Amino acid sequence: LSERLSGVFDRLTKQGALSEDDVKTALREVRVALLEADVSLPVARDFVKAVQDKATGQAVTKSVTPGQQVVKIVHDELVHVLTGDEDPGKLKIDNPPAPILMVGLQGSGKTTTTAKLAKRLKERDGKRVLMASLDVNRPAAMEQLQILGVQIGVDTLPIVKGEDPVQIAKRAKTQASLGGYDVYMLDTAGRLHIDEELIAQAAAVRDVANPRETLLVVDGLTGQDAVNVATEFDDKIGVTGVVLTRMDGDGRGGAALSMRAVTGKPIRFVGLGEKMDALETFEPERISGRILGMGDIVALVEKAQETLEVEQAERMMRRFTKGQFNMNDLKSQLEQMMKMGGMEGMMSMMPGAAKMSKQMDGAGIDDKMLTRQVALIQSMTKKERANPALLQASRKKRIARGAGMEVSDLNKLLKMHRQMADMMKKMGKMGKGGMLKQAMK
Ligand code: GDP
Ligand code: MG
């Protein structure tokens, strides 16, 4: 995406705000990127439409192109859509034994994910977990789960030949209660395609187990198809969350957006390999960057916004070292102090801090004073702020009263301003190798 976009974006002019044309041009490419990432067509279309309304008219940050800015907005919106209300890593598994039902097509990674999740619940949450395979269709399926169970040190329900899935589910429930398990996981059979029998079987198991969580396991590489699968399972079985597997592959993970947009169900985990610890909590930021293939652009825009603030700070510092430190500067310094966590935060970042800190103690500054001092400066005229020496007794009285303070407070503030201005000037004179220069790096 980055390459293709930059071609288009280079032609865009830099303006104060994003024009409708800027946004449209950029979003055409974004739409293609979404489709390439296997986001389903209607989802991509709706998404782009929503972003278009948000982006038009937004201010463009200096030093990035309008196109890059649009991509940042797209990224933020993607993250927004992908972020659910709940913490994806936190399953509803209070009231032991809590059943978790695993559903999905054959080969999607249900059995693997069941074991991965069991391991996670055991190790992270200290849960006692029982796993049961309900897959009576494939001969080796039950043994597969059993072997994984031994490997990760999680119990599996003993295999009894000839039972149907509902019978196994009942036995798992009983065993989980009697055995004092916190969680029991039901790993169902899948088929290559959704059909009535698959759904009927899963529904019957659901009715027996009454699961707290029903996790739909979907191959993250399947793309467009994933949406139909998700819709069907959710309609017929009722899904509480989605696990995307094979996200270690080359796929762009567009299924995440489609699935979220169409079903509204949270994506809980992603599978990142065949190993038992290759399961991670879903992170919208990461998937969003991957879908757009442009993590670098987002970082760039964020950097540009930071740089702008640094540039402003540097400009101020240069003026200070020339002895130009007026009341407006003091005001923004005071406001900055409040933002940075008061005096201590500020002092730790300033050169010559120890000495100045002592002098300011004398001037009677504490964090509560900051707000009031800003108020004092605000009561001054523009001229007075530029040159506080202009202030005469009558004006001082009025300013102090206007800010609800005493003249002595104002005098302290003025004294502090003089001291700071002196200090800045001295530090500036220390020359090229001086402290200020170094502190600015
Ligand atoms: P099930 O039929 O849904 O139970 O699928 P399985 O759990 O048996 O998995 C099918 C295959 O996919 C196995 O070879 C797994 O090792 C593999 N697999 C499962 N999850 C992942 C994953 O996240 N990444 C990769 N690369 N392979 C996976
Ligand atoms: Mg299986």
C-alpha cells in the first residue's frame, strides 16, 4: 500500500486542511488495500464511507502529506472498529465449572486452539481445566487432543468408544463438577463446509452444556469466506467471541475486520503458529497496521506530531538564551509545568535545575500556586506581558485584585520572572558547549 499511495499522494498539494478530493483520492487506494487484505466488499465499502465523513476538513499536520494523514485516520478508525467493549483476553469463566464451547470448520485449528487456550488458562489464570474431544467423525481426533493434554499438563476426559457428542458433553460436565475443575472445554467436530448436520450437532451440544463462552475458530487466511461461516455459526449457535488462527502466515488478516463488522463479535485471540504457546490476545493496533500494510506511515504521522512540539520548544529555548524571556514565555512555562506533573517533573528536565529550584523555593512556588500565577499573567495587557518593567503600583494593584491575589504575590511572580530571565541569559552565554545546548539534544 505504502508505495502505491505515495505515488498518488505526491501529487496532492499541502494545504491547511484535508479537502474532499484529498480524502477521496486516498480512500480509493485504501479501499483497494482493504480488499487485497481480504476484507469483504460490503464491509470495505461501509468502512471507507465512514472514514470519509470523519476525515474531510481535518487539519493536516506539517511534514506529512495529506495522504499519509488520511491513512492515519483510517488506521485509527480501524482500531476503533476492532476494539470491543471488553478485554479480549478475559473470558467469562467464573462460577466453576465454566463450559467453553469451541466451534468452527474442520482444519480451522479448533483442537490446537483448545489446547493452547487450556494452557493459557492454567498458567496465567491458575485454572484447573478439563478438555474433552467431541469429534467422533475423525478416528484420530480424540487421541490428538489427549496427546496435546499430556504435553501441556492438562487433563482430558477419558475416551469412551461409541458415544455421541451429546453424551460426551454430558459426561464432561459431570466429570468437571465431580473433579473440581474451574473450566471444561468442549472441542467439537468440524466439517469442510457448513451443513445442517454440523450445525444441528453443535446446537445439541450447546443445549446440554449451556456454555459461558462459545468461541468460533476461524482460519485467518480464508478471507471472504470467513464472514459467511461466522454469520452462520452466530445465527444458529450463538457465538461470544472469535479466534483467528494462522495469523503467522502471509495473510493480511482482513478477516478480522469483516468478522467484527458483520457479526459484531469481539475477536479474542490470534493463533500464531503450531506450538502450544503460539496464542496471543487480540491487539487491534497490530492487526490494523497489518491490514493496511503501513505500520510505518502511522508511526511517521505520530512522529511528525511530536516533532512539531519539539520544534516549538527549541524555538523558545533559542529566544531565551538571547535574553528574550517575557511574561508570555513564563506563562507557557508555567502551563507546561502543570502538564508535566508540577515543579518536580519540570525541574528534573531543566538545566541548572538544582540552583534554580532553590531560588524558586524562596519565591514561594508550589504546585497549587501555578494556576494562580497563570491567572495573574492573564490579567496583564499585551504590552505589560512583553515588558513587565512597565508595571506601576496602580496597575499592579488592579492586576492582583483582578486575579484574586495580593500585590505581594504579583511581586514574587515578577521577581521569579527576572531570576529566570537572568538564568537563561547566563546559560546562553556559556556558549556552544553550554548546558542548554546539551539539554536540548
Ligand atoms: P481442527 O480440525 O479445527 O481441530 O484443526 P486442528 O487444531 O487439528 O489444526 C489443523 C492444523 O492447523 C494443524 O496442523 C495445526 O497445527 C495447524 N494450526 C492450528 N492453528 C495454527 C496457527 O495458528 N498457525 C499455524 N501455522 N498452524 C496452525
Ligand atoms: Mg479437531
